[in-house]
Amino acid sequence: MTKGKYLITAFLGLLSLSVTAQMVDKISDPVEWVNPLMGSDSKPSLSNGNTYPSIAIPWGMNYWMPQTGPMGNGWAYTYSADKIRGFKQTHQPSPWMNDYGSFAIMPVSGHLKFTENDRASWFSHKAEVSKPYYYSVYLADHDITTEITPTERAAQFRITYPSSDSSFIVVDALDRGSYVKVIPEQRKIIGYSTRYSSGKLTNFKNYFVIYVNKPFTVSYTYNDNRLVTDSLEMNANKSGAVIGFKTAKGEKVSLKVASSFISPEQADLNLKRELASDAFDVTMQKAKAAWNKELGKILVEGGTSEQIKTFYSCLYRALQFPQRLYEVDAAGKIVHYSPYNGKVLPGYMFAGTGFWDTFRALYPFLNFAYPAINKEMQEGLINDYKEGGFLPEWSSPGFADIMVGNNSAAVVADAYIKGLRGYDINTLYEALKHGANNEGPMTAVGRKGVSYYNELGYVPYDVKIRENAARTLEYAYDDFTIYQLGKALGKPKEEIDLYAKRSMNYRNLFDNETKLMRGKNADGTFQKPFNPFKWGDAFTEGNSWHYSWSVFHDIEGLKKLMGGNEMFVKMLDSVFNMPPVFDESYYRGVIHEIREMQIMNMGQYAHGNQPIQHMIYLYNYAGQPWKTQYWVREVMNRLYKPTPDGYCGDEDNGQTSAWYVFSALGFYPVCPATDQYVLGTPLFKKVTVSFENGKKLVINAPNNSEKNKYVQSVQLNGKPYDKNWVSHAELQKGGTINMTMSPTPDKKRGTTENAYPYSFSKESAEIPRKL
């Protein structure tokens, strides 16, 4: 290479770097910054998000997705796959929970191929367009392009065929009991799926209806892998339908699809109400507008292209679950299928979320920016309790027996304390008390080990109740949230004092020798041997170093147990300073959460799972907020990318995304069921939040940059602000937060005790250790 060519190449390289790092000033079309493929390059042994490209509108009842994995496999779409088997209507919250009520549509051409392996087609991401409101892909084996655009309970397909006298549409109602019927004279296919993965459901059917805008020249059904040419109706373990016609090159065939958990007539009503006579492009523009309306409530400026894409891709995820389970009947009334008793009943209902994950940031985020939808969700929880006898801790769509804790308490209490009104909060309060004092119909509902917990102040290690220390710590925090709600509702002091006392039960598991939380036997002795790096056993998907910080409500009390500010900070620092060693013996193998911690090069910090995600913010409670600022920026920059491998573990129903969104704003809800957000460091030069009450909050950090990550000073509505937290009520009034950023830490601001966030010990100085 000549010197001149070398200089030109070097210049172009520098120019490319300059363009890449260029700041984006204004966002007018936020949905176009979303990458639905973020997190889709995952597998059971290593999660980079475990997401799929949801073709949806926010909190819709039905989503659509391209299906690359075998029908019924939780890893339904993986970025590394090279074949598509169908386009599936899905309600799947995560691959570990799998799906319910799903069915699939697949266009084919040439020879009739209807089994999922035979009909599968090679595809390329280079011939794939994935947006929240629109999906398109070229199916190479069939020379077909499929496009999809959604509504809440319906969708439109636009399928471009080649010239062929043998073009087909395959409808797969999946296994475990399904039904299809082809009605050629109406160009219509109806059916239902009964497939689900969690719990036990009664009278469960997802009814679907499909209209095609072209006459059928052939109509078949199939039973498992056997084509049936003499019947247009099939009821079997695995039912399906095939319709066919002749197509010209480039001919577009349109499908309108809708479904209902209530009846086939309701599915038809949902279709007519949501699609009417709209053309494909009209539905697409409506779906795009729905996304821009919600995404546009938070507009960011002054970030890199990568940061903007990551932010809106995370916000897109945070607005997906739980999904609406309710429908609107012919009289315009809200009704729902009850997964608890199989009846059709009035009122709201939602499904597809695990509170163990989402109580931490996702529900607080809804209370912050989208309270109207959470009000509907709270009304849905009332119906969950009335119909199921308990609040769900994981709904998929009814009770699912997975994870630990009684974290519905935090979800309910935080909503009311953050200002939601207009629903029957007293019934929900009774639901919280019921769940806190009873074992449920399965391990993950109510409180497993409640009699031990209420008598001893902890769930013992040696009574064959798994993950006992995790349960104890979460029950104690949940008791605090019940106390908070009871106090806000003016409940009798003697009643709520019970929960105040129990909220201090976390102290019963603190081991002075290791300064960590540790399983304890029924006789009061700590379990032995103790390895703080052991995952599982007394803890849930983590070790003692992860769970010892799970005292959300009383960091002051935890600090005192550990020995005060200096030792507390040393313990926090240790999380990052230790190597990522682990003991996987409880699981008899390395689970994906362990591997994800190991490979991220952040020591014992396991951001890919939820228990430790708040821990970075705890430096604010011990007078060293600059360490929070450093580590928050490190996590945002290193562990999130707007790419198929863009998460550092399971995204989990919006929780890991909500962490990023909150953190990018500059604060985080360490303790839901209080009014405070703990300060971190903003990511953008400017953020404008438009609240549903009509107020606007502007967060300015004009000299923000990669180097200027430390907060030097804060002004709230023009006045100096020296706290390490901000109030939800104050932010909801609107106004301006101005932050001056610096490349070096300010080791004076936020260092005194009056700057520290809320701790329960400050409210109640002397609470008995045991009842």
C-alpha cells in the first residue's frame, strides 16, 4: 500500500469512528430506534436475553413471532437459527415458562408440505425486517415474503407468492388437544388450541379465526403427520389445516387473524373491532403510532446512536408484560377468561409476569411513567385473588409453581404508595395479609414455611424447604411493604406493628463471622459447612454474596450489622474485587446464571440475574455515592448493547430492561413501597418525561459524556439539592433537574447522613428482634 493510500485509509477510519460516536440530538420517531432482536441470540446454557422479536403493541393480549425452534420448544426464536417453521401467535413470557394458547401459520409453495420440519424454510437476517409494529422475512425455499403487523388481539398477514399453481397456507394448532375447521365458502378457518405449560387450567381454549382474501381451490385438514383429504374438520391431539390456490408472480394474499380465550364468536368480534376494513398498511401505521405514543413519553437527547438504540430497545421490552388477558364483549363490557376457575367473568385480568423478577424495577417503572395501565393491572390482581384465593406470584396465565417469595405484596403496596387510586385497595390489603399468613395451593403461592417463619423469625435450613434463606429475606421485605400499605390506609397500629416487627427478621440470618446472610437451622445454629460462593441451596439462583444485600427496606440496619459505613463499603467493594469463583454443587452442574456471571468480568456481580441488581446503588447509603455512579455507568456501557447478544442474562419480563431505563434517567427504586428513588448518574445530556398527569420532568446534564460520568452538583427546580435520593411525589409535579457532570468524583456531595436514602431503622429505632 502506498503512503498516500495509507493516509486516505487512516482518515476514513477516523471519520468512521467520529460518525459512530456522534451524538444524537433529537428523537422524533422513537420506535425506529428499537431493535426487537436485542437479546435473541440465546440458548439454554447461556442467555444473552432469552428474548424473541415480539410483533405486538404495548401490553397486547396476543403477540406474533417467527418460529425457528420446534413447535412447543421454549427457545422459539434464536438468532443463530437458519430456518423458520412458522409464524406463531404467542403469549410466552420467557423460554423457561414456555407458551400457552399458541398456534402457527406458515405459507408454502411448490409441493404441499405441512409438517413443521418439511415446511421449514431457510432464511437470512439480511432479508429480515424486524420492528415492534412490523415484521417481514423472505422464505427462500418457498420464494415467499411474509409480512405481519399487529393489534391488541388480532393481526394482518401480507404474503407475497411466486407464480405457482400450488401455493398454500398451513395452519398448525399444535398438540395436546386442538381443533380446526375450514369453511371455504367464507374463506375462513376457525379452531382452537388447548396447549399450555404451567399450572392446571380448566376449560382453557384459545379460539382463533382466520380470513383469507382469496378463494380456496383446495382444502384439507391434518391429524398429527397424516393429511386428511376428505374432511374439513379435525379434532385431535394435533390438528391442522391446509388451504391452497394458484398465484401469479408477486401476488399478495392477505390474512386477517384474531383470537379469544372466551369463544369463537368473541374472536370474530375482536377481529371486526380491531381490524374492521383496514388495509395492511393502515393497521401497520396504527401499530406504529401506538408504540410511538408510549415510547414517546420518555424522549432522550445527547447520546450516541448505540445508547439511543439500547435505551428504546429496553423501553420496548419494559412495555410488553404482563399482557392483557381481558377482552371487550359485544356490549362493550370488560370481561375475561379466568385461569383459576375456567369461567368467563367481568373485569380486568393480566398474565405473564413473575413478581420475583419484576417487583424490583418493572412495576415501579409503570408507577413512574405509565400508572394508568398499572391501575388496570391492580384491578386484575383483585380478580386474581377473588377467583384464585391468593395473589399469583408467577402468572402464566394462572398460578405457576416457580420461584420464591411473596412479592405480590411489593407490587400492590408500591402502586398505592406511589399514588394510584380508584380501585379496591382494601381487598388487595386483605389479599396481602392472607398471602403472608398462609401456605398456598402450591409452593410458590402464599408463603412456604410460614409457620416456621412466624414462630422462629426465619425459615429453617434443615426442615426440607429449599431456598430457605432467600425466602426469609424476601418475606421480611414483603412484611415491610404490608406495613407500609397498612400505615397508608390507616389500619390499626397493633395490626400493622406485627408486620413491622417481622420486617426485621432479616437480622436472624446475619452471620457476624462472615458478615453475610447464612442459612440457619431450626435449633438456632447456622448451617455448616458454609460456602458463600455456593449457588442455590439456601438461596435462589445466586449465592450469599448476592442475597446478603436483599434488605431493601433497611440498609441502615444492614450497615450496623456489618460494622458501619467503612466495613459496609468494603463489603460492597469486595463484590467487584473478588474473582468470579463459584460452587455449583447444589445444581450438579453450571446453570446459565452462573456462567453469565463468570464471563462478564465483574467479579461476583451477577447483573444477569435479579437479586443483586440494586446493590450498586447502596453506596449512597454509606456516604460514597461516586462509587454508585462509576459502577452504574460501567454496567450500562459494558453489559447492554442493542444487538442480538445485547443482555448479560435473562431479560425477564421487562425487569432487566427497566433497570437500564431507570439508570439512564439517573435514579433507581432500591426500595419499592417507599416514595424514594436513589440517585445514580444520567446517561444522556437531556431527558424529557411526559407524565400522564400532564406534567413534564426535564433532566439536564449538558456536559455529560463518557468521561464526565460523576455527578458534581444537582439542582431541583433551580435550587441546590444535596440528597442522594429524589421523591416520586416531587418528580410527578414536573419541573427540572439540572446535573453538573465531572470526570472526577466529588467526594463531598452526599457524604453526610442527612443525605442518605430511607431506611426503616431510622423510622423505628427499636423493634424487637423476635415476636
